[in-house]
Amino acid sequence: MTKRSNSTLIQIVHPICCGLDVHKDKISACLITLNNAGGEHHEIREFSTFTHDLQEMKKWLLDNNCPIIAMESTGVYWHPVYNTIEDKIEVVLVNARHIKNVPGRKTDICDSKWLAGLLRHGLVRGSFIPPGNVREWRELSRLRKTYTESLADYKRRVHKLFITANIKIDSIVSDLFGLTGTNLINLLCNNSELSLEKVQECTKGGLKKKTQELHKSLNGYFKDHHRFQLVEMMEIINIFKKMIEQVNTRLESLTREHKDLLERLDEIPGVDKKSAQSIIGEVGVTLNEFKTMSAFVSWAGLCPGNNESAGKRKSGRNAVRNHPFKTILVQVAWAAIKKKGSYYKAKYYKLKSRRGARKAIVAIAHRIAKAIYSIIKNADTYKDLGEEYLSKPNKQRVLKNLAKKADELGMKLVPCGN
């Protein structure tokens, strides 16, 4: 038996490549090139993370005709490296969990060599990195989310403060931070006289009829100690409100040219203008990196995981746990199932009875992700199937069962005329 000339099981995909182990203050680089004999040659260097040193590393890679590099997605430390070399060199951003090295003898240099070796043989898979403008939208939408959560946290602190001081405004008004509630809070902050006339000036709309109750709700154990805390909290709340407005204005100006796409996403139940901006901030406006709908949904962590061994199916829990895009879609799904007459509401309650609420809501998020893919990738428009869509297949089955029961009882099922 003759031996084939090329018996290599793992072929070389990138003869010249580089692996980077990126940290806050230092980068370890392993460059693999070809020597004069056509063999593998390793060159290892270490660079600082100052911009000048990153430019020097870029020049070193270009001088050696390196077309591609691989680096771990370590926190946010990879951002400066990517911003420096993305215009000239292809970057493969690798999930650290996918390239875990063998235990023992671990150093930064060993990690860079391991990365370079995996990249050379095409054994690493790059993470999704959107274009620069989309990354700006992503950072702003995530910043808005952080501000919104902090704002809600301080509002809860005001509620707690009022409970300790026995101020019962929130027992009368539906929204403590509505116009009437805010006016009464300012009245407490200013140490003004809590007379019935003052309270009446603060009330708006239908709450004018409840002036007496609102006046009673302000009589508690509110002292200067509580006032000091309330003033500080309200200042922070107003600051967060102002910052959220500024982020909204900035996002609106940056995404203005994609107004048509935002409006088509807004047609999906549960999706509003802000969530539409967050969606395109996470995935972009083309989805060219995702060849199929299944790949897109899998990337978002909204489909069961594959875990089979010895012919047995084990836990189908997805490995993608804390995905920002998944969080957005689950929040959208909770809003979507509240729309009357929608397909998502009917599907949710049908799944909930068999699988439980948590699995049912992820299934709805899965379907919303598929709709988003079609709208962005294929420029489709959303069309709700309606609540009756799921009941149509069951109608024929029910009629067949009724006819069978009627035959067993010696009767005939006759349709009722109009």
C-alpha cells in the first residue's frame, strides 16, 4: 500500500498568523512565519498597551506580512488593539472558554503560542464584532440601560424613605414620580408649610378631588434627617433623567438614517422605539455575519444546546447564559404577550401550560428573534398571525372527535345552518 504524499490530519489554514494574549498593561504576541526551508518559525515579543506601542506592534505584523491575528475577548482590553489594527489586519476575537489551554505550565507566552497554533490550523471561531458605528450605538444603548436601572434604584430608595417616615403619598397617587407626586416631594424638600392650600396647589387633574387625603398622607414622622436624604436622592434622580434624555437625543441623531428599519422593527409586538434602537445596536443593520436564521438564534442563546454522549441526550441547557441581546429579547417577549389578540400571547399561554412560564417566554423570544432576522436581513415587514392561528389546526381534530363520539352513540353530527 502506497503512502499518500499528504497524510496530515489537521491541515494548515493560515501559514502566517499571530496569537495575542491581551492584558491591561501588557500584550504577549507569538508570530508564526515560514523559514527558508518552508518550516514553522516562532517569534515571540511583548508590547506595552500604550498607543505608541500598539502602533509599533502593528508595524511589526505588517512587516512580516501577517494577514490575520487571534486574541481572547478579555473584558474590554481587546478594544484598543482591535481599533488599532482592524483596518489592515483581520482580527479573530475568540471566546476564552473555547480555547482553554491544557492545565499546568501556564504563562502569557504559552497562551499566545497556543492561540497562534490554533489559528494556524483553523481551529478557532471568531466572535461577532459589529462595525464601528454600530459599536457606538451599542455602547450608548447599554449606557442608557445602566442609567435607567440606577434611576429605578433611587426611586425605590425614595419609596423606602417614605415608608420609614410614614409618608403615604404613594397610597393615594398611582405614580409617586408623576406630576402631582413630584410637586408634593418638592414641597417636602423645600421645608414648606404643609397646609391644605399648598397641597391643593400641587395637585393636578383628577387628584384635585383627593386633596384632603393627600394632605393627611403628608402628616408623618418626617424630620430634617429624612429631608436631607430626600433632597440628595431627588438631585441624583434629576441628574439621571437628564443623562437619559441626552443619550436618547444622541442615539436618535446617530440612527436617523435607519428610520425605516426602526419603524419596521417597531411593528413587532413588545418592541418600541428604544428597544428597536437597542436591537440594532447589538446586531447591526445587515446581519451579513449570520448566514442562516438558525445561526443567528443560536448566537443569541435562544435555542436548546446540544449535549449528547453514548447515544444519550443530556441537559439541553444553552451554554449562552448572560447575553445582552438575549436579555433585550426576553424583556420584549414579556411585553409582547400582553397584547390582546396577538400570536405571541396565544403561543405563550399554550406553551406555559405544558412547559412552564420561564421556558415559554424564552420560546417567544426565540420567535421574535426569527422575526427580527427576517426584517433586517430580508427587508420584510411584520405580519401578526393572530390569536386564532393556533386554533385552526385543532378545529378539524375537534370536529373529527365529535363525529366519532356521535357514531358511537348512534347519532349523526350535522353542521348547523346560518
